Amino acid sequence: DGDLEVSGNLSGMSGFDLGQKMYEVKYAGDENGNLRAKNITYKNTTGRPIVIYIILGASTISNLAHINIDNTFAGYLRNDNSGFIANTFVGLIPSGSTYKVNEVSGTIELTAWAELR
């Protein structure tokens, strides 16, 4: 028990089965096709935990963003240099929890946002 066996043609596969529950990767959008954005609180309403994958970028000094889960600090991006930097965040969001990328100062680029739902 616990082994994952995969066979067949997997091209175009958008989800997979874990314990009889279908999970899918959702790229930076909600059920209506709206893209995820900074400074908006989202809630996990799937009834199970999800994994979020976010890449943030900043190109000037003093840019700062926080990633919060249930209003608790979980990660950040801060640029103390004059060149472009990027930071990747991967987090587990429990069912019913909220999550948000909070742009604290400067301008933060939301480079990628994917969710394993």
C-alpha cells in the first residue's frame, strides 16, 4: 500500500488519482478563469488540502512581499539589490484555510501561480 503505479499514454494528463480523489494542477486561475492576483485573500474550499506554487519577482531595491496562510506569515520576497531577483514559494494549504500574497512595499511581479487541487 502507498505505491503509485502509472502506465499508458500520459500526454495531456491534467490530473491524477490519489486515494480515489482526483487532483489537478490549476494554473493561476479560479473556476471562472480569473487569474490569481496579489493583495487578495483566497480560501481553500476544496474539502481537502491543496499545494500552492508561487514565483514572485522584484527588480528594484526595497521591494517586499509576504505570503500569508490564515493571516500568519509563511514566506517572503525582499530585494536588497538593484537587479532582478525571484523567489519560489511552495506551501500546503489546509482545507478551509485562507492564503494571500501581500505586496508590502514597491512593486512585486507575480511570475507564476499554480495549485495542486
